Amino acid sequence: MNYTGSDTVRIVAEYERRARELPPNSYSWAHPANLVTHQDTASGCIKMLDRASLFPLRGQRIADIGCGSGTWLLEFMQWGANPAALCGIDLSADRIAAARQRIPHADLHVGSATDLPWPDASIDLVSQFTVFTSILDPALKQAVADEMLRVLKPSGSILWLDFRVDNPNNDQVRGIGAREIRSLFSGCDIQLASEVLAPPISRRIAGWSRPLASILKAVPCLRTHYVGLIRKNSIGRNTPPIVPGD
């Protein structure tokens, strides 16, 4: 799909700014809060996939949208995926170069998610991790969602992870709630579960009390992300999202 808006330019500029201004290890798992967030995300995704009988990922062709340097593609390998069946796309040539070094057999591309390089109905599982949060233009969001559905097989699924609330300290991102997800993927079956302890809380306590972080995560209002599974619905209407704990 051809998207002609300017939001992609803004997104590229914002990621370049972060690369310049943030310390190199800002997202390192050496920081307890980052590790907790990654572990909670992985656990939530595995539970969602397993509930749908999609775990482990053996035999599936998988495309990660906004794959960066390949963090989640590497995780998918741990979950049973064949490296040669992994695909990814990212706006950053530097990140794709790093991903190619880490996963040389994967099918990786520099480009926009509004024009995915794969044929119609060729992917079993499409994933996105905090991509939509970075998109502020509704038209760009819809274009990316439409492309994800285009490359997805009729029996395929979209694995979703994104903020469900705004970050009051960052106007370059915007949370995306259940209603908006249903609108973007109209006609799909959508299951959602709230996950991930709010990062500001995690940063304060994860380093000295992982058990306390787990206790606080059990409080629904302190969970800031949705993990979701989106599947094409041949009947052509949405089913209400399942949101455990909300």
C-alpha cells in the first residue's frame, strides 16, 4: 500500500535522536527493569500462542514488523522457529545490518511497513512489538495494519505487543487501546491480555525486589501493555476482545 504522509519521516528522525542522545546501554538487559519487561513480554506472548495451539513455532514462516536488530527474531528461534523461515523489515539500515549479522539466513529488508516485500498470503505469523505506539498518523497505522493482513495466510495470526496507555513524558508515542485495535483490524478475531508492569514502577523496584514487581504486576491497572493475537475471521465480524484481569 502506498502511504504518502510525513509520519514515517518523523519516526526515522525520532529514532535517530534516541540513538544520538540515549546512552548506548539504555535498553540493555543488564538493567533489571529492562530484563523484567522482556521476560514478562515473552511470557505473555508464549501464553497467548500456546492457548491458540501455535506454540512452539516449528514449521511457521514468521515476519517481524519493525524488527530492529533482530531481538524478537532471535527469541522466536528459542521458541522453535527455523532461522531460514524468519523475515523482518525495519526503517533503519544500521539495525537491519546488525540483524543480518546475527541471523544470516533470515529474509531481512530495509523499508517501510506500508510496502512489505512479501507476497500475498505468504506468512503464517506476523509480529509487531511497540511499532504502532510510535505511529501518530491514523492513516499510517491503517496502512501498516492492511499490509500485515495482506501478507498473512488465511489461517495465519498476528502477534501483537504494544502500550495500551500514553506515556505522559514522551509525546512521540501514543498508547493504542482495544477499541482502536479492533478498528484497525476490522473483521478479525482479536484476543487481548494486559501484561507488563508499568516501566516507571519497574525501574524503581525491579533491581532490589523482583518478587515485589511480580506482586504489583498482578494489579490490572499497573499493567501498561496489551499482548494480543489477531486472526482473520471468515464470518467477517469482530468478536469481543478477551482481556483477562481487566
